[in-house]
Amino acid sequence: MLLAKENNGVLVCSNPDAMRYKARAYGLVGFDIVSYRDFVDKNYETEKPVFIDELELFLKREFGNFAGYSLTNED
């Protein structure tokens, strides 16, 4: 949430209402919070930085046959 706020980004999550409530409780406002489904279906504005909460859950919901991913940190 903090990164999305600091970078004027979009936070993509499974339950935007609950995430908005949580963000307000932390004093984090002024950034977009959208559902996985809205992000995919509505081709949400991707000119902003995108931050995905629970990446694995997002991939499983959008691609039912999702089995894994790798993340490489190359120097």
C-alpha cells in the first residue's frame, strides 16, 4: 500500500473495499485500489505504476492452470 501511495500507483487486490478500509486506517489515501477482475476486464490505466497484492492469488484467479513463477534478481 505504501509503495502504491508513494508512487501514485494502482494497487490491484482481491477485495478493494477491505483494502481501502485498511489503507484509510493507516492514513494512506489518494491512490487507486482496484480488484483483480476490474484490472483485467477494464484494461485499467497502466501508465501508472501497478502494484499487485498477493501476486500468486492474482495469477491463479486469472489463469486457472497457473502452477508457479520465478523471480530473478540479477546483478
